[in-house]
Amino acid sequence: MNILIMGTGYVGVTTALVFAELGWNVTGLDTDSRKIQTLSEGKLTFYEPGLEDLLIKHLKTGNIHFTSSPEKAIQENHIIFLCVGTPSDADGNADLQFIHEVAKSIGKHMDGYKLIAVKSTVPIGTNGKLVRWIREAQSLPHPFDVVSNPEFLREGSALQDALNPDRIIIGSDSTHAVDIIKNLYNPLQSPFFVTTPKTAEMIKYASNAFLATKISYMNELSRLCETIEVNISDVAVGMGMDDRIGPKFLKAGIGFGGSCFPKDIKALLHTAKDYGSELSILDKVIQVNQTQSSHFLNKWEHKLGSFSDKKVAILGISFKPNTDDLREAPSIAIIQELLQKQAFIRVHDPIAKLPTGLLSDRLQQFDTLEKTLHRCDAVILCSEWEEYRSADWTQMRTYMNQYFVFDGRNILDGVQLTKLGYHYHGIANQ
Ligand code: UDX
């Protein structure tokens, strides 16, 4: 089967490679010709474990190729997956300009039946708009179906997630379209859930918002646990043993970030407002998330005395490990607050880089832990890269001036670090 993927970001490239791996003939289309050139040379434009090897493999098998010419690509493929971005606009609503553009392009160039599957996260009701936009752009009334097929992969484990989805959601009113989509995914042997397009769109938002709610719940609870000296990680273990709760997404920390949770919750809140409905729990989820890092930063400052003119090492700036993505990363909020507190900040990340425009004599990035920790008074761990968990902390101590370790992800062995002479503080993990 021939599949066209429109949009070659995280979701688009991963989806394209999974279909190529399943043996389908895949074309990746993007308006950014530099991106297309890079992908055609077997290189990714972002960091994601395992993906580049698969890209090189399928450029060789011929199962995948890339183009920036929509006309031929749309005409040669019956099945089209939309994987373009839907960033937040100034009001927090999902900006549908890229969806609108691809709809116009499909309508203009199609010359026969097309099945259009929407992977991008889009506000409830967008599939209906898409049908209208495609019709408006058509010169002849060629038939087409639109299917909502939301994607649930996570950055850092995108390939594994996309190859082993917990479920495949198909929102469609057309049994013909549902059969085609099922056939495409059949080799993955994951369960299907077929529903209406609007319900499928809502499932995506509701899932992300619920996962974020679990995290904010634990983060707010961690503030109380810190005060009454209860270990939040142990609370999470005990809670997670209940099948009804489950152990995942209960890790307290300095807050969630990334390209999805903050954006999707804002978009869902926007939808609720548009329909005169309230989602007050989600208002609170955002509020807890926005204040979590400064809540703990203030506590840690108290331990140190003051951050003013102190040298502080930030370990891990990406919003989570195994990605170079800085979007909505809690580390950035911490860095901004430390700058206001007049600290000197020395940053390290195994992959992610701070934009050079942000760097100054007070904010520098280094490529080794030795250089980063040189004469530092405190370390703040912001994302849980394995490199930091398994670092030689005996050696690290020799680089430092004072020995404060503030663990924003509760991944280090506090007992061991204390034995080594550090002043260790995490998130309610006493
Ligand atoms: C998320 C959803 O998990 C995925 O299904 C959807 O397709 C896209 O959005 P992603 O943003 O890539 O994926 O990463 P995820 O692993 O969900 O982590 C999001 C944020 O939550 C990270 O900042 C992470 O550090 C934080 N987090 C996660 C916690 O603070 N505690 C947890 O227990 C889990």
C-alpha cells in the first residue's frame, strides 16, 4: 500500500518509519525543503533514539522517500496521514493554519478517492472542518473520507511506543475507511477502538490531560509531604500497587513540560470555554505545574542561604531524558528564576543545547561534567538522564566548592550522596 505522510516532524517521521518497517511504501512530504534534503540523506532534524538507524535502513530498502512537491505525492497516494503541527496561538487555542494549508493542497491536487487520516492533535470538531476545507479547494467532487487517528507516542521512546501502541483509535463514519486503516496497522497486533471522529479527537485530549493531572496531583501532594516529612516516592509506590491507580505517571518532580501536555491542556480549556463549560480541575493542573519549580527552588535557596552570586550547575535541560527538546522544559523556568536571583549558572545536557542568544557571562553551557561543576556551590538536576544517575559522584565532589545537590526528579541515591559528604535534597524524599 502507498502512504503519504504530510509533515515530517516527530510524529510524521516516526509514523512514516513504522509504516515503512511494516513493509508499506511511504512518502514523507514537507514544505521545508531543507528538512526533506536532510531526511533524504539519512539524517534526522531532531534527536530520537533508534530512529536514524531505521531511516537509513528504509532509505536503502526503498520503502521510504521524501519530497517537497505536493501535487505528485498527493496524486500517487490514496492514503494520506496528516502529521503537521498544531501549536498554541496567543490565546492558548490550537492554531490550525497548517491543517488548513494541507487541506487546501489535498483538495486542489487530488484526482481520485483519498483517505485522509488525522494524526495531529486537533480540537474537537476539526475533522468536520477538514472535510469542508477540502471540499472548498476541490475543482471536481472527487470522493474522500476523513478519519481521526490520534497518536500517543512519547518523545524519547517514540519508536517503541509507535511499534507497540496500547490501542489504535479510529474515529470515522465510514466502514470502508475503518477497514483500510485496520489493514494498515494489523501487523502491530494492537487492539482497535472504533468510534466517531469527535470522540477520537476527545480521547487524545482527555488522555494527555489525565496523565498531566496525575503528575500535578502528585506534585501538589509533594509540597504537603515535604512539610510533614513523608517520602512522596514511597507514597507513589504504595498507591501504584493498586490496580485501579497503576504505577505510571506518579513521579513527583519540578513539573511536566514538552510539546504536548501544556499545549493540549490549554487547547482543551479553550474548547470548554468556547462551549460555556468549565474544566476547573485542569485550571488547577496548569497552576500547580507553573508554580512547582519555583516552590522547590525557594525551599532549596533556604538550605543554601541564597542563590545570589552562587555558582549553580543545572544538569539536564531537555524537558525529559532522551530528547533534545526544550519546549516548555521546567529547566528553562528554573534558569530564568536563578538569573533573577543573580546566580551564575553553568548548564550541562548530554544532547540538548541552549539557544546561543540566551548565553551570557551569567549563563554558560559546557560539554563535560567536570567543566560544568567547576567551583559550583550547588547542583540542580532538572531531567533524569541516566548519565547523571550513574555519574561518579565521588569524583564530582572534587570539582565543587560547596556540596549542595538539589534533585528535581528524585533519581539520585540521597543516602549514598549524604555519605559522600553532599547536602542532598530532592522533592519530598526525606
Ligand atoms: C506525552 C504523552 O505521554 C504522549 O502519549 C503524547 O502522544 C504526547 O505527550 P511526551 O510529552 O513526549 O508524551 O512525554 P511524557 O513521557 O508523557 O512526559 C511529559 C512530561 O511529564 C515530562 O516533562 C516528564 O518529565 C513529566 N513526567 C512524566 C513527570 O513529571 N512525572 C511522571 O510520572 C511522568
